[in-house]
Amino acid sequence: MKVLRLIFALVCWGFVLQVNAWGGDTLSDVLKEKGMISKEDWMSIQAAEEKKAEEQQKALEEKFPVSVSWGKKGFEFKTIDGKFATQLQWRFQGRWSYPERGDVRTFGNFNDGAESTFELRRVRMKIGGHGYQPWIKYYFEVDLQPTRNSGAGSGSETRVIDWRISLAKYKFLSLQVGQWKVDYNRERRDSSGNQQFVERSIVNDVFTIDRQVGAMLYGHLAPGTPFDSRYYAGVFTGSGRGEANDDANMLYFGRYQWNFLGRDLKWTQSDVEYHKQPTGSLAFGAYTGIAKCTAWSSSGCGTLGGTNSAGLAYTSDGSATNGQYRVEGMVEEFAFKWRGLSIQHEYHWKQVKDNSFTQGAPGHKTNLMGSYSQIGYFPHYLIPAVPKPLEVAFRYAFVDPNVSAKNDKLQEFTTAINWFFAGHKNKLTLDGSWFTLDQPSSVGSDQHEQRVRLQWDVSF
């Protein structure tokens, strides 16, 4: 009897193996093929199996209503009905720099001692997603900030740098409220994780309006046509990141971006995606506001370096009076990507009007100008022997902190090499810079400084 059972088990196992060999057909399919069951019986069995599968899926969804996956925005937790979703992503930048940690911008920077520094420049947690409806979106970003390049102190400080809610039901008209990097210019708006160089140019610190608290209307018009364009218009406190407005004055801004080839250009640098078709944008932006700030940064309200048109240093934001400065700016911007080539350029104008009686004659104005141009290319697409993940890039930038004064121009020449392990999500960047600062002949010779940086940027 035991022998018969063993033989029967072996026959059944062999039958199962044969079924698997038939390309994964079900038992009912095999029996139908052999003519052992009728077509009606087969259809009845199929309907029963589908019903059972649906019941099992429904039971599974009731027991586990949330799915977990991983994608380009990190780990995603999403309800089965699609009404709620949360993405969680971590990111860090490890950097070595010599002989300067940051940009060389003032005479004192050119003449200080050398520094050789290892640092975690950015360590961040990003939380985003949608709630109730896919078009009700939210986003938070927390900076654990283990080290600082400039500003107050060098110790650790955890801070919420971004928080916003977007109502984006319609592409042509959306609303966003919260705190974020104002969509004024591409270099600042591009994430530091999507940069072509280790850090932004010397233009950024002087001309950015950075993170602000406020509200903005924006939209995408005529997509895929010669009139493809994006617009942004917003009102903000003008006090910078993490600071409440202490007067009735606000900052107003607008931006118009024309995607002149009918294809939208994303907020990212380097042609990692390899645009098969040429894609470009031409944009113009402007802002105006009254505040204590003459500059903004990721640290919030700040003060321009150097001197104003009266030859005096700007009053620091800590001691400036409410409404002391009217600050206005304009930018012209161009960006282009095609087959591994990327070009990006901005030209900035800024005016600071001092309304106080403490800085010379009231109402005097200081005009500032600055620009950068950068180009990058993946040589593999021209010389196949060159590794595909390798990109080379060059940037030139200048800042004129006072147009009415001579011999004060600051210039930057930077060359970079990128190796993309997984696009911008995992890359290694080496760049070298040459800085010059013009000086009046009565003061001394022009200043020169070099800097080299190596950075590993990872997001997951």
C-alpha cells in the first residue's frame, strides 16, 4: 500500500512539472487541451477562479490598505485607493575643500589663511506626497545641517527649510502657499542636489531672493506648442526663511518662462536624461520689496557685503530699521539641453535704495550687476571610448557690487568633472576655481585665489 501511495505521489508531481513546462498554464487549461473537460466546464472554472482571485485581492486590501514601494522620490507609502501618498527621501553631501570652504568674495577672503576641510555640507530629509486628492500636494524638507559654510556658528542645527501646500488640479492655474525657494531664477531654484558644480556661482549670494514665506499662482500654458510657457506670480513677507514679517511691507515677484521649442525644461542641470530633441527656455523675472534685508540666503534675512554708492557699509539686518531699504531686481535667463550638451546663463540687475538718514543722504541708490554662464557635455556621445557617466563643465561668473564705482569687479572661473553613478541621485563632483577681485591702483594689486573641492552627493 505504501508503495502504491509513493507511485501515485510521483505521478502527481510529474504531472505538476509537466504543467509548469507548458508555460505556466492552469490545470483547467491543460485538461481542456486534452479534451478531458468541455468548454462550458472550462469557462465555469475560469469564472470561479477569477471570482476567488478578486475576493482574495479585496481581503488583502482590507487587511493591508497601504502599499510600500521605492522610486525616484524615495520610499513611498500609498493607499490602495490612491487618495493618500507619502514619499520619504534622505540625502547627504560629503565635501572636501581647499584652501577655502565657501566663495571668495571680499578682500578679507583673499587674504585669510588656508583651510583644508572635510564636512557634511547638507544632510536632509524630504517628505512629500498628496492627501485626499492627487492634486492636493504637500512637501516638507528638514535640514540637519551638521556644518555651516557661513553665518552664525558652525555647530549642528536642525531646521525646517521648506514647507508648502500646492493645489494643482489645473495645469494652467495652480496655487502654492508656504515657505520655499521662490521660483525667480533657475540657478537658485535648481536643487543643490541637481547642480552641475559642487555649489552655485558667486552670483547667487548677491542676487537670489531665496526662501520666503508667502503665496504664489503659477501655471503651464499651451504645452507642446510653439507658445509652450510657464508663469509665476507671488507675494511674500520679504523677511526670508523662518522669520515673521515685522511690518506691513511685502515682497512681490513675477516670472515668465518661454519653452521656445515646445518642450518643457525641468528644474535640473546637466543633460543626464539625454534629450534626444533640443529643449530650451528663455525666461525673465522681476521683484520689488521694502525690508530690512539687502540680501537673502538659506539662513534668512541678510546683508550685502562691500559698500553702497555713498561709500558706506550696508546697515546689518539686525540694526536696520523697518522699511529702511527698497530692494528691486530683474533677471534674464537662458537654458538649453540636447544630446548630452547643457547650457545655462543668467544676467542680473539689482538696486538697493536706502531711505534712512543714517547712511548719507536719504534716498541714495546702489546698482549691482552680475552674470554667470556655464556649459557641460558628456564626451561619450562624441568619443565612444570615453566612459558614459563622465561629464565635463565650465562656468564663468562676475559680480559688480556697485556699478558707479570702478575696479571692484569679482570674477569666478570654474571647471568641473562629474561622474554619475545613478544620475543626480548618486554622483561624484570635482571642481576647481580661480577667483579675481579688481582693486584700485591706489589701494594695491588685484587679488587672486584658487580653490578645489571634491563632493559626493547621494539621495535615496
